[in-house]
Amino acid sequence: MELTLNQLKQYDGTNPSNPIYIAVKGRIFDVTTGKSFYGPGSSYAMFAGKDASRALAKMSKNDEDVIGSLDGLTEKEIGVLDDWEKKFEAKYPIVGSLAA
């Protein structure tokens, strides 16, 4: 399955009949089992239905960082993102990718 960023927004947890998806480095993870983390009103709800790559790399919950751009990230931040990606891979199924 391939989704655009606009289509990904439909999977932000606000519609209970849809799963919750988060994109990391262009791959889409189904994080529905982590609803307590990513569902509406939860600690990381701002990542749901979005590409959270930059925010994860920067360990940020700021809206302006919840984007896919990796431009200007330090080597350390890229390492942090790689660690997050491994955690997502271990915990959640990959269901697709972001359309380029």
C-alpha cells in the first residue's frame, strides 16, 4: 500500500474504525496496538497520521518538527532516528510506504 501524506492523515486515530498509522523514514507502521501512546489525547498523538521522522530524530513533540524532512539533522539525531526506526520495526507491522 502506498499513501500520500494527505491520505495518511485519515489514520490519526480520530476515526475509531480506521487503524492508527505513523510514517518513519518513508515507511508506514500500523501503531494501533499502541493506541495508549498514539491515540487521541495520548502523549504522542501528534505523530499519528503523519511522518514523524524529524520529530523522533530531534526527540521533539513540536508541531513544526512532525515532518519527514531530515535536512539539517546532525549525525547524532540521525542515529536517534535509526534507533526509533528499529524500535518501531520490532513492535509494529509495516503496512506500506509514503508516495514520493
